[in-house]
Amino acid sequence: MVPFERTWPYDIIMGDIYVSSCPFCDGENVLLPLRPEELKLIQEGKKRLLVFPCCYNQITVIDIDRDYLLADRALPGRK
């Protein structure tokens, strides 16, 4: 079972990957520095350091599905 506190929803809009809000600073509609081509590599097991451009906090994405990022640690916006 995937721990809910380590997940964060994302969307792909016109080839760009967004989160509706940043888990660290609550910035809205944050464009992530990820390309859709990288999602398959992450699904296959490659870890990816993700730096949120709004506040420069970082997580390591260890898995991803069609709706959620899975981080290596709990995210502050989840309880």
C-alpha cells in the first residue's frame, strides 16, 4: 500500500506537468521541471530529484502513476 502522506497529485496540460499547489509554499499552478518523456523512466524505477521552482524545496520522486507523484519522504501538505 502506498503511503498517502508521500503522494502529491499532478496534471499534464499541453505537454507541461503542473501541480495545482506546492506542498511546501502553497504556490498555485506550479510548472514542474519534468518532461512527459521522463515519466516512463520514473515508472521503470529511475529516481528523479525534483526542485519546485516556486520555493526551491526538493524531493526525490521514486515512482509515478497517471495521477500522483510518490516522494521518498512525507510531504508537508499531507496529514
